[in-house]
Amino acid sequence: MNKNLQHYHAYLLRIWREEEGMPWRATLQNPHTGEQEGFASVEQLINFIRAKTDSAEGANQE
């Protein structure tokens, strides 16, 4: 399978919470570079993913 890397993102997702009732936290790690992004909430995680996919969609429309 030949993938155009501009249209492909891979991450290792870790999600946890410190205690019951506390907000969920998350990290995404790029397995190719080891670069890691941390998120204090699920909303921040979703916003990050939206930003990655929105910018990719914008590039396709040019």
C-alpha cells in the first residue's frame, strides 16, 4: 500500500485520569519522530486533531 504522507498521520494515543471524577488527560506521540504532544482535556485533544485534518483538507482544495 503506497501512502502519500501528506494525507497520513499516525500517533500513539495515551489517555488517563489521575482520580475518579478528574478530567481525562492525553498524549499523542508520533511514532516516526518520537515527538509528543500533551493535552489537559479531551477537548484540547480533539481540537489538535481537527487542526491537523482541517489544514490537510485546506491543502487539498488549492
